[in-house]
Amino acid sequence: MVKSVDANVTQQQFSAAFGAYGTIRSCKLAVYPDGKSREFGYIQFETEEMANAAIAQSGVLEFNGKKVEIVLHCRREERAEQERNFLNLFVQGLPEGTDDDKLREMFAEHGEIQSTHVQKGTDSETLTNKGFVSFKQPESAKAALDAMHQKQMPDGSYLLVSRHISRRENEVSTQGTIESSMRKTYESNLFVKNIPSEVTEEEL
């Protein structure tokens, strides 16, 4: 999947740019019904090596001066599975003076914790009101999220707890094959050539 594609890029330019990295099975630049670019697209290569070569150009390859982001496409089923099996939580609204140990104590009743970390300010010493909790089991993380989100603290403030996607998890979540996604897309579309010029889009 290719994101942040310049709106003026054509299908031909899009395909040609990625042809340099290997044999393309399918290529589609997403557009709105009026033909305007949605600024993202899909490329399916013959081999994983070719796809990896293209992914390596993420943040390097550009169209009209705008750099693109290139990631492996993750199927909806895979994303849903990952969302069910998270381990890390991001916590905001911590009471003043909360350090790593106090944060661990706050969440310990929900399961075994791997680590806790309270963010520090720009001086690297002052504790902020934000931190991270990493559990060993997904069930513990979900239980903590359900129990601690919007929980009122003794000082009258409320915690805001959400799933935290670490850089490693994000890399995993974007991995996967786009083959089935692209096949489904192309099986549901027809390409019609030699349409008379007087035929309107509605008639087609």
C-alpha cells in the first residue's frame, strides 16, 4: 500500500515508478467517483523480494516533490486479531508525583506487568502525567483498559487509558500480503474498452 501520493499523479506515472523494483502483477491508484485521486494506491509484485525493494523506498520515493509512505497491506481480519491481542497501554492524567513504581501499583491488580514507564519532561527529570504499562497477557491488558479508563483519582482527576501501539507492533500490523485484497478488488471490477464517446457515466 502506498500512501501520501501527490494528487496530480496519474495511473501511468504511479505504475511506472514502481516498475523499477520488479514485475508488477496489479497496480491501482485509488480515485473518487469523479476521478480525483484519493492519494493512495496498491501495488502487487510477483515476489516478496520485489515488494521489499519497493518498501525500502518509503520516505525516499517521491512524486512532484512529495514523498510517499510504502507499507505492506494488512488484511482486515489480521488487524482485528491484532487489536484483540494487545499488551501495551498508554495512560494520561496521572496524579502528580506518579513514578514508574506507583504506576505499576495502580495497574497491578489486573495482571502480571512486564514494565511501566512514566514520561519525563524536556529536562529529563520532571515527571509528566503520561505513562505506559506493558502486560504479559492480552487478557490482563484488556481488563486494565476496561477498568481504568476514565477512573477517577483521589485528586478528582480522571485517567484516560488507551491501547498503545509500539513501533514494533506498528511494523507487525502493517505486514501481510496484499494479494487477497487486490484479487478481491480486481475480481469485482470490469475494465471496458472502446466505449463510444456519447455514452455517459450513468448509462455505462
